Amino acid sequence: MSLEHFEKSAALSLGVELEMQLVNTHDYDLAPYAEDMLRLMTKIPLPGAVVPEMTSSMIEVSTGVCHTSSEVLGELTQIRDALVKCADKLNIAIVGGGTHPFQQWHERRIYDKPRFRELSELYGYLSKQFTIFGQHVHIGCPDADTALLTLHRMSRYIPHFIALSASSPYVQGQDTAFDSARLNSVFAFPLSGRAPFALTWDEFTVYFNKMAHTGVVKSMKDFYWDIRPKPEFGTIEIRVFDTPLTIERATALSGYVQSLGCWFMNDDTFMPAEDDYLVYTYNRFQACRFGLDAVYVDPATGGHMPLREHILLTMDRIEQHAASVGASASIDLLRRSVERNDNDARWLRERQGEERLLAEVIRQAADRFRGGVDHEPGRFS
């Protein structure tokens, strides 16, 4: 099996994928309605795609190729409205969040698709435990070498993405004390974590061919890295985001990625090095565990600072780049969130503190996703 050719794509183009929860409307546990949702959704003309995921209580939606975060919001709005309409017909609800707070993994059903059956046979119970929900952001790169350079530059900002999207504090009815417990499930897979340090496509091809020779991998889909190249799309794909509770926050995260990408591709910023990864797993853990209250270790200097402070400094640094790609509203929305020390994990905990009933928290989260109460403030224009 050889590595695909890296296709051409428009630099800084965007694509967003969201894995969504399907829940019933009597106790708000997960419900195995993916097949019914797919049947209804295929009747509605929409941008992007709607596909099944590993278990039958999840569904993945994606935009088409977008060029601004405003386009992303427009497409996600159409998709969200169609999801809500179809879910209402089935008397179920659609919810964001990186984990379902109280579902039991052993009750899940593997979706009947050959690849999912193969993965279930390989990974056993981990496949059902993979009933977790993430947002993936693709960013277009003009060539393969730029893609790898951008990937390794972007790796320094993985803690930002985790803390800003964190929405999985609860697992099987328990507060995990993590803002993003979802990523702990991803780490259980043998080909997860970081990409190998290769700055040219020739180097990366040598690595891939060695892995393929071992028989461990057959394609890029077999890698569950935090960021991976997607040669067939001409993109890199950032995979650490929890699915947010609103499409507004999902959009803002894509705008932040695009702004960083604009900085990396247009300025002589910094040259990544293998030593950047000495603190990678620690920074990743800090962001998962503490969210915006995490400590960030600068891989270049070894200096420690609050992650919140590093995010705000970065937003100041990329302000002009954000403006140039039309992402200023994305940065503003996320900046306000950081300044308030507010992410979706905090929202979920606050609702549970008030309600003392996770089913009611999920009901409110479903209302929030459909654009009801507590919608995300801020406009995109």
C-alpha cells in the first residue's frame, strides 16, 4: 500500500466535521437512531455530507470546502436546522459535547458497516468506548511540505484547542475532574498521539512506507494522531477538539485554526523541532485536566505560564491575520470566553450544580444546540 499523492487545495480553505450525539427525549440517554437519521437527512439537499460513525447512537456531519468562518457558520446552520427537523420527526434530540455524561459503553451497538465491524474485531471493547464526540477541522495547504511544516507549528497550540473546546467533564455519571475526558479514550488506541517529526513529504513517505511494510497500517485512516495529513484532500486535519455545544463555538474554533494557519504560512514565524515534543504530552494533559486553568510550558524556552495567558497573547499576535481571513469575530468570541474563564465544560458543570440531574443537563444542552436558551453570544460577519 503506497501513500496517496498530496492533492492541491486552496491555501487556508476550511472544512469542519462534527460528531453528534443522538439521545431519546424521555431520559436523554443515547439512542440508536443513526440509520433513521441518515434516511431522513439524505432527503434534504445540504452542503457537505452526513455519515454514520462507530456506534449507532452517533452521526457525523461535515461542511463542504469553505473559505471563511462565515461560510462555515452558514453551512453548519443549514445542517443544524436539518438535524433538528429530522430528530423532531423521530422524537429524539441532537446534542453536542465530547462525551455523553451517563451512557454505559456496553449498551452501545456497532454500526453495521464493514470498516466498523473490522475495527470492532481488532479493538474489542475499545470500539464501544469510542462512543465519544469530536470536532475535526481541515485546513487547506498549497503543497505537501507546507502541510507538514504547518502541522508541526500547529502542534504547539494543541493545548489551546483542547481547552477552548473542552466539553466532556462527565463519564458514566461521574465528574472526572477533567475538562476534556474524551481524549483519554483516544489515547488508548495504539496509533494515537503525535505525528512523527518529518518536515518534508519525502521524509514522511519513508516513514509511512516503513509502517506499511510492518503490516500495521494500510492508509492514513489507520493513524489516530492529534493532527494528521490528509493527502487526498490537500489538508491537515486537527482532531483534538471536543464537539462544542453550539455551532457558533464550532465555527469560532475553525476561524482560530485558519488565523493561526495564515500566520504560519505567511510569516517567518518559528521553525519547529523534535524537542518541541518534550513537553507536548504534559501540555496536552494539563489542558485536558484543567482546561483554561492549565499551565502551559513553552517548548522553546521552558518557561511556564497560565494557558489562558498564552491563548490571549497568541490572539493578540494573530489579530491582523484573523482580520485578513475574515475571522475577527471568531477570535472575539473565543477571547471573551477566555476572559470569562468560560468553556462548555464549565457550562455543563454549572447546569449540573443547579439541576443535580444529568438528564436535565442533556435536555438543556439539546435546547442550546438547536439555538434555544444560552446560545453562544457574538455575531459572524
